[in-house]
Amino acid sequence: MSTKPNILIFMVDQLNGTLFPDGPADFLHVPNLRRLAERSTRFANCYTASPLCAPGRAAFMSGQLPSRTRVYDNAAEFASDIPTYAHHLRAAGYHTCLSGKMHFVGPDQLHGFEERLTTDVYPADFGWTPDYRRQGERIDWWYHNMGSVVGAGVGEITNQLEYDDEVAANAIAKVYDLARGHDERPWCLTVSFTHPHDPYVARRKFWDLYADCEHLQPQVPAMDFDDHDPHAQRIFRANDWLNYDVTEEDVERSRRAYFANISYLDDKIGKVMEALTSTLQDERTIVLFCSDHGDMLGERGLWFKMCFYDGSSRVPLMIAAPDLKAGQVETPVSNLDILPTLANLAGIDLSQIEAWTDGHDLAPIASGARRPEPVPMEYAAEASQAPMVSIRDKRFKFNHCEIDPPQLFDMDADPHELTNLAADPAHAETVAGYMEQVEARWNLARFDEQVRASQARRLVVYDALRNGAYYPWDYQPLREASKRYMRNHLDLNDLEERQRFPRGE
């Protein structure tokens, strides 16, 4: 048996990190996540590398910002030559397996995973490509809209519930199979759900948990359109906000369903953890819980993601590992840091490729060290008209886009980001310092050129590939019936013995 730890990663979709100030907020009904939090290092101020699914996930897997991965949006190809944590672990002797969503775009639907148990919930082609040449145009057939908010409520089965039921069922079956010991390698299983991503529809049993919830209204009420910053105004237009009448009841139902779906996830995670514990694998397994980005949940009138406000960009991160002390860490960190942290916990030397990553090992930070540099973020997808970048350090968040006024927020004094200090003469030196960091890290003119060129190429390719016979890139899970259960090329006695765990009890 290997002495290296197993690794179980739970990734959820669009989970607002402000709901995890130090583990789950008190009002959330999440007993399994609460138990995990008690034994985890809890990073209270973790940020996505990009507040959108595909760019955020590619960055999480590779430890590289979108400007390096070229995964700028939800239809940008994740190149096969970019190493991910799955590649590094697999090269070090791990069995790597994915159950669920990772929003890979392109023909490679594995990216280092030896095995994938489900298809993805979203398409793998270039159909969702934004176009900077058609600024302000809303692409109705795939852009978000406020129908998710005005249609919120109860449902016993939906597209997403069906998917996450399948993700959990496959993950549980895999945990049992790993316990049988047919493969002596250590393993890394990534279980990636699509909830609590909108639409905001939840099963009744979880909906009922929040009948008396006191958090169904945002802390920052909706603002007048003219009082929003230029990018927020673009998000409203992209989400077709002007064509919907969103009531307070709609807001409450949406938030209630969102909280209910966090409880739904907790139930699924608990069942996977139960399988891990009952098969005696829990003591040698590192458990990591994270999300790709957040959800504004109606704060200041905004919904979904696509901006650098904390509701959208801040995410939960909890790691239960023997080498990491349980407790809260307030230092800002990034999902970019997960790859080097996993490598360190698995005893993998990344010194030869450190220049390829934008992340840092979290172990020293968990012990009180500062992150070697501030946390960077990027956004260059729908609702933007030029690449946007952000820097988050101990006290401030600085947002910059070449076509918008800069934003500077004092996150200690102004956690809701209501007062932009960028034009305040008292903070001119601070703004100048952040601009020096922006110019040192990014060539924004070149970034913009690369995004535009990528979009233009993909739009040509997509139109061509949809003309005539269409061969999809969507992953087809391999389930060979002749290799499952009992078949006549096997010995029944041997099969029954091999498939039982534990044996002889």
C-alpha cells in the first residue's frame, strides 16, 4: 500500500465565499460541511482567478491565470499542453479520476485525468464565444438572463439536479471501488458539482429548511442603474435586466433556493464522505473543498458573477490535511494556489516548472506567512469590452480596465465595496503603487489583442464545424457492460471475493 495520501477534492459551482467567513455561515443547514470545517484550514479570503466557470476552472487546475492558459471565456479551448494538478499527480504515480463538471472546452476532455465518470453539464465546443467586435450586443440564446431570478422556486427534478445526482452516485461508487484495493496506487478523486449555480430551483426538503431564514434579502439593496460603475451597467445589459420586473419576493425566493441548494450539496458531500469513512480510507485522505467563483445574489442589484466584487470573486476554500493546522487564515489567497499546495502535500517537486505557475504553496501561509505577492484576478468574457484585472492584498482591492475608471476599495473599512477611493487625493500614492503593479504584471494592450484574435478564430471555426455533419467534443463516459458485474469469462467465486470490502468480516 502507498504511503502517499489520497486526495478527495469537492468543487462546487458559483458558491459565494462571503457565506464562508470561517467555515459555513451559522444560518446554513450544512452539518457535513461544518464537520469538515472543524478539522480544516479555512481560508476566509480566497479568490478565484477569474469570475466565470471555464476560465476559473482552468486556472484552478493549472495554477495559471487566463492570460496564460488562453481560457478567456466559457468557449475558449483549454490547450492539452498545459499541465494540470491531474497531470502532476498522475506523473507521480497517482490514479486521477473526475466525476462531474470541469467545463473543458476542446477535444481534450481529460486534461490529466486517467478516468472520467460522467460527461459535462455544459457544451465543449466554441458556441458560447463572445465577440468584442460587436460591443454591447446581447447573445440571447446563451447569455444569462433574469429568468433564473423571476422563475426561482421548488422543483423535484431539473437538468442540474439530474446531473448532480449522477455526479454523486458515480463518486460514491468510485470510493467503494477504490477501497477494494485492486489498484495499489494512491488516488485523487475530484467530485465537481454544478450547484448552487442558477437556475435557483431546489427540492422541497431543502427549500423547507429556510422557511424562517433571516438572510433572504441582500445586505446592500439594489441601486439605481446610473449609480453603478460602467462594468456593472454592462452586466445588467448583458443579463437582459431591463426587460424583467424583479420583485422583492423574486429576490427572496432566489436566495432561499440558493441556500437550499447549498444544503442539497451538503447532503451529497456527506454521502461521499460516509462512503470514505465506512471503507476506512478517511484517515489517509486529504479533503479539499472549493468553488470556481461566487454569485452576487442580488447584492447592489447584481446577480450571478462576471465582476470583481466579493460576492462574485470570493470563494470558499477549506483543506483538511494532516500537515495543515486546522483554523482560520485571513490572508488573501487564490485558487491559483491549489495546484502547488496539492503538489507539496503529495511530495511532488515542482521546482522545474515554478515559472509556469501564478500560484503559491498554502502551507507556509497556513502557518502565518504572507502570500509572496498580492492575489491577481482577470476577466475578459461576456459583459466586458476589454480585459479587466484586479489585485487583492491584505487591505485593498484595486480594479483596473483600460476603458473604465479605476476602483480602489478598503476591504477592512468597507467590506461591501461601496466607496471607491481611486479618485481620493489621500489615496493617490496607493493608486500609483497599484498601477505600477498592473503595468509590471500585465501588458493590457497585448492581452486585448490576444482575446480579440482568439474570439475571431473561434467564431470562424465554430461556424465551419456546424455546417454539415457535426462531430461533438462532448465527453462520452466509457461504461463497458461486458466488464461489469458477472460475465462468463470470469470465475464467479473469484469475482465475489474480489469485489467485497472488507473481506472476512
